[in-house]
Amino acid sequence: LFAVNNGGSEVTNMQMHSIGAVTMPLQPAFLARPTSTQSDIADGDRVNFGTERFDQNADWNNSTSLFTAPVTGRYQINFTGRIQSLDKDSAYLRFLFITSNFTYQAIKDIQGFSSDQTFSLWNFCILADFDANDTMYVEWDYSGGAQQVDIDGDSYLSVHLVC
């Protein structure tokens, strides 16, 4: 058990269990999802992940859907999105993962479809570099077509410090 004294109270930073597993309860990690379906999302809208499943170290802000890195390091970003009502007339559809250092993207070209898509599953993951106090949010972007896309409440975003 590794602990530090934090203003008179002891806080466990790392614990090794009898089976050899190591847990770090203050290690930055969160999982969030939309509170409900975000309907008819517009080009340039921020994706709202307003419900936390967990947030170790309190680095995720539900009200602004903004992650703030507490320390410099490499962070794993994972996204699974259930997207509904994709317009076949769009040239492309993409999610932008906007960080202080770089903008990553997950993009789809749906021009080959003969009709609007009822739903589409999107997966994205990347190991990204963050400096202390860098931020990240997710934005929707598209070219052409109607503003009809919905981001289902069964979409998920997680970030955790790797090293």
C-alpha cells in the first residue's frame, strides 16, 4: 500500500493486491456517454457527453464535455458512437477529437449509399500526447446533406492515462 498524507488525511495512490494486481485509484480515467440522444446535430456542434459512468481524478466536465489532462503524458482516447439518420447526400461525415496539441478525426464517406443510413457504428481509438492542463472535446463535422444526424445515447467516450 502506497499512501500520501494530504492535509491530514491519508490518500491511497497505489495498492498491490495479494494476487499481484496493482490498482491506482487516482489514475486519470473516465467513461462518459450522452444523457440522451443528441438530435439533428449541426456542423460544428460539440458532442455532449453529459453522463459519467466513472471519473477517477475528476478530469471530465459533464456540463462542457471537456477533458483536462492533470499531468503530462500519453492518454488513450476511445470512442464508440451509434449514429442515426446519416444523410446519403453528405460528401463526408466525421468526428473531430480536438486537443490542445492536435486534432484527430474519424471520417466516413457515405456517397456510395443509395439511401439514408438508419444507423452506423463508429469506433475510434488513438494514443495521444497531452501536456498538463491540455484539453480535449469532440465535435461533429460534415459536408453537404441535411442537418438530420442523431448521436444516440448509446455512444461512449473514454480517456485514461497510459504512461
